[in-house]
Amino acid sequence: MNMHFYVVDIPEHSDEVGFIHPSQFVTLNKEATSSLKHEDANFWSRDHKLAISTDVLLPLYKAAKDAFMHAISQYKRHGNLSDASGYASNLESEAMKHSKALLLLSCDFGTAWNFRKLIVSKKQKIMLFLDELLLSALVLSNSPKSEKAWCHRRWVIKMIAGKCSTLQDIAGKESELVEKIAERSKMNYRAWNHRCWLVSYMTTEQVLHELKKSRNWAGLHVADNSCFHYRTRLMLRIMEEHCHKLEDGTSDENNEIYQIWQEELDWNEALIKRYVGREALWLHRRFLSLSWIRHFTTTLGDTSNYRACKSSINGDISIFHG
């Protein structure tokens, strides 16, 4: 159990955890001028990073699971008691600590995630919700494709939407987290799916910024279809907002959206010529061409707002023909 409590009491500012072979501890200690050493050399911690020896994962997991299951059993039995003595609060705290250790060792342990949801939603404190983002980010540092960790982040964002004044900042940081993880974990559909989901929480300015920012990354990862799917989601959001403005009569700007599509088509064509045969590029072009035909030459082309540029758009349809 002592090893388990080491994991429970890791520094709150730790931002990365990993499991390594015992032989790698020698290298880590040589590179570091100082480190936090466990008496059995099963842990290493420095610069907000925590390494755990693969030799102790199984006994550590069993200890963490037993401690967590005992804690939630006690909580269910006594959690509804009057908190005058602080007993119920202590039970909550113990169960939360053990759930943290358990999730770092077994990222898809659903009972632990659900218990944390129960306690945090019960208290309804913004800081507790933000702490859940920190914990799930720590879990993702070692398990970047954990579906339950990504789902937990979406749950947190849904819960604080409308209550947190910094939601746009959080959405921006979430996008940065996905890009950071995507660099280390190639073809990570779950991470990119999370980023696509975030688009609905972004402002128009953020969407345009994301479209511009993600271009360089996409250009260097032309085999990653998920990245281009993200660009598709961004462009659809731009199109949706533009259509709403036209319907409301709050905008008569018809060249801006047209220019965005034209630039994307030109960029896509350049990539196709440079990287011959990449399926992701052709799938993205299919989306661009179908959207162009559907929205520019038909639906939007019949509105009074688009009459000024209709002839130009119809003329450019030739780019899709041999």
C-alpha cells in the first residue's frame, strides 16, 4: 500500500506520467542533477514529470483498486450523514484521492470517472471542474487514446458552459492540447474528434484563427485524414454562421466566404500536386467541391446577396472539370 500512496500524493502540478522499464531509471538519474527517489527505485519525479516502474504496475493497480472500492463503499454507506463532524467530507476526499491514483494506472476504469462526476457535479464549483481538466490531461499524457478521458473533458466543458467567463480561453487551450497530443500520438481519431466537437464552443474569431493555424500542421501531415476532417468542421461552422447572417440581413458580405473557399481549394491543389496519391487530400477536395457546387452555384447563388458575384462563382466551376 505504501507505493499506492506515493501515486495518491504526487504533486498537483505534475503534467505528465509514464510507465518505464526499471533499466531506464539509471539513465534518468544520470541525466538529472536531483530527483525524487523511492526506496525501491520504482518512481522518479522531476520537472513536473512522474515515471513509474513497470515492475510495480500490477501490485500498484490492485492496491489502488482495493482502496478505491473500499472508499466508495464507505461513502455510499455514510455519505448522507450530517457533515457537522466533517466525516462525510473526509470520505469524499479519500475516495477522490484513490480514484485519481486508479485512473492514472487504469485510464478506462469507468466507475472511478463516474464517481468523480458525481462528487464534482454535487459541489458545482468551477475550480473543481477545472481540476478535472488537469487530471484528465495527466491521464492523457500516458494514454492519449483513452475514450473515457476525452469524454470526461467534454462532460466538464458542458457543465461549465454558460457559467465560466473564460470558456473561450478553455476552448483554445483544449485545441492546443489536441495538437500537442497529435504530435506524439499519430492518427489519434479520438483526440481530433474532441477538437471537432470543440468548434461549437468557439467564437467566430477563434474558428477563423484555428483554420489559419491548423493549415501548417495539416500541410506537414497530409496522411492524417482526421486533421482535414477538423478543417472541414471549421469551414462548415464558418458557412453556417454566414448563412445565418444572410438570412437575418445582418451581413451582405459575399466575397469573404467565397475567398476562404477559393484559398482552401488553391492550397489543396498545391498539396495534391506535391504529394501524389494521398487519399486524405482528395477526400478534402471532394468536400470542398461539393460544398462549392451546393452553396455557391445553387442555394446561395439564387439569393439577392450573392447576385454581385454569381457570374464569377459560376465561371470558377470549371476548376472541377478535367
